[in-house]
Amino acid sequence: MRLKNCLFVGCLSLMSLPALAETVNNLYQVREPVSGQTPDEKTRATQAALETLVGRLTGDPKAAQGPGLAAVRKDPQQIISQYGYDAGPPESLQVDFDPASTDRALRQAGLPLWGSNRPVIMAWWLNDATDGANLVGDGQASAEPLRRAAQHRGLPLRLPLADLGEQGIGNAKTLDGNDVTPLKQASERYGSDAILAVHALENGGQWQGKWHLWLGDKMEQGSATGASSAELADAVLLSVSQRLAPRFVVKPGASSGMALEVQGMNLERYAQLGRLLEPFGGRLKSVDADRVVFDVSGSPDQLRSQLALAKLQEVPAGEIASAPVDAGQMPVPGAAPGTAPAPAPQQPAAQTLHFRW
């Protein structure tokens, strides 16, 4: 069945999505450690949870302190749906924020917004402690602090099995280097979007780590410290979030209108594309066989980064075909044969990006 016909009968809602980028579950649920259940401790942890959430959604850990959120800081309850305590360890206050109220508050404050569809990070993490070096594997107890840190910072994270072959790859020489080729080849079996290499070193009871992050053809690097391996993991993933967010966040009022044409569509891809375009306000404009055009709002570079998560390729200028027929250009029913439709009012030409699967 042609895509155009399926759109009209509404069968898209029945389709499942293949996972490339991943939708972060519980993005609006935050856990903050507490030392008791006193009112003062609850107030402190609630403010910390607000800062964590705003950092997750904007990529800026300082955004919660801006003047646009002063009213929310004074009364966080206006965007909170419920509280609860988690016995842990560690004991934590769980704060569930209301997504609609939170997003509205951020937009009113003029803050950027990073959607829930985010790049999957494959983490090669080497803990180098006094008792030896160990590559953190998916089934190891040492993986739990990394998972908690990833959830705390709103990032999808995967870990290797850390079998004998991978232990040979995930060593200090590889993780400290700038050549991603060995890690990229080893990561293919896990289906990730980005690769994170971390060499964490224990020194005098403190932890410090150097990290490299590859997403597409771009590499970021940095370092972090922590009083424990768990604190180091949180610090590293906070830094990673800050580096990734600018590629995907959409700031109200700072974006421009564009058209996006995508070739090679089918039902599964249409549903996936709709989810990827949520932060850009994607609105279907026209359909022609396996080509669709969306109206979107945002930065071209941010849109390119988002589409790269689904492995879409930008069409070179020399290969761009004619545009699909817009509904407003179709002949008017009942008009005399050969009658041309009335010309539409002239509008400024919007930039059009062309992609294909």
C-alpha cells in the first residue's frame, strides 16, 4: 500500500518503531539522595531535583537559576505531580514532574528544550583502582553506578559484555587515545549512536577520569573528578550531556522556519521520523509516493544532528529531484479543463533540506 493512502486511513499509529536513537523513559522523574525525611531535607532535595531536571531538558546545569524560573524555584510544587521516597541504597527522594507544566515553564522562560529521543551512548569504561584495572561489563556490580548516573542525567547508556576479547580492546592505551576505530568496530554489535571512552583512575581515595566522546565524525573530550566512582560517573555524564545538548536543543524564538524533504519513506520510517521531529514542531506538508515534506522550525545544524540519529543521508545538491506536489497546488475540483489555479500569495522562500534513507 502506498504511503499516501495509508496516511489517510490512519494506519500509522499501529506501527512500531525500530530503535536507533532511544526514547528516554522517566525523563521527568528525578531521584536525589537524602539523609532523612525531615521537611528541610525534603525542601533541599526538591530544589536539587529541579536543577537536575532543568539540566536534563536544556543541557545547561545553571539554567534553573535564571530569572525566568524564579517563580518555579520559589514554588516547585506547581510543576510537580507527586513525591515518594526510595529506600535505596542510597536513600533518595523521588520527584515526579508534570511534563506539560514543566515544558510550558521552560518555554515561557525562553529556555531551549531537548526532546526525549536521544542518542544511545556505548560506554567503554575502565576502572583503574589499587586492586587492578577492570573494564566495566553489563552484568557486573560496577555497572550499577554508571546506570544510575545515566538515568540521573537523562542519557541512554549501553555497556559491553566485557568478554575476553573486549577486555583486550578496552584497555588504557585504547581508551586514552584519539583513534576510535577499534572501539567503533567492537561497538557495532550493540547498535549505538555515540561512543564514550572513559579511563577512571583511583588515587588516594579520590577518582579522576579522562573521557572521549564520538558522535558521527565529531570528537569531544574532557576530564572529571569525584570522591567515589559513583560521583565520577555522574560528573562525566553531566559533562557529556552538556556537550551533546547544543546539537539537539531547540530554543524558542531563536529558530527559523524550514522545509524538510525526505525520500525513501515507508510506514515504519514515517513513524520514526515523526518522533525525531517532535522538538522541531514537525508538521506534514505534502506526500508524493515515497517522498514527504515537513514544515519544521529550528537550526539546520541541529536538524542534521537529529536526523543523523536515524542514519538519514543528506542529498547532494546535484541529485535533488523536483519537489512533491503541495495540496495547495492541486487542480480545483469542478474547474474547467486546463484552468490553472489562482496564484498563491507570494511568501518568502523557506530553506529546504533534502534527505533520504
